Amino acid sequence: IEGAVAAIRRADMLIIGGTSLNVWPAAGLINYFRGEHLVLINKSAVARDLTADLVITDPIGEVLAQL
């Protein structure tokens, strides 16, 4: 957990995919992000959509297959 928190704090962009952000403690890791851009990829909307720079509401497998 400490390593994840440190990496998230240093990140310029955080991409979160395939989660409703309701499962703790993993959902709380987003609170450590201080970077510029937050991207959420999830089939349905989540509460953090309001703070994200980019929200993609498609299945994560389909999105990543296009990259």
C-alpha cells in the first residue's frame, strides 16, 4: 500500500479503469493523487466523474484494445 500511495502521489496522470470506486481500501487510493489529469474508464458513471478530466463509459477491455 505504501508503494502504491507513493507512486500515485508522484504521478502526473492517473488512469483508473473497470471499477465503481466503492471497494475499500483501494477506492481511497485516488485521494492521494495530486497530478494534473484524472482519467476514469468504467461502464457506468461513478461519483468521481465530476472531478475527472476524461470519463470513458465503455467496457475497459474495448477501450484498451483500441490503444
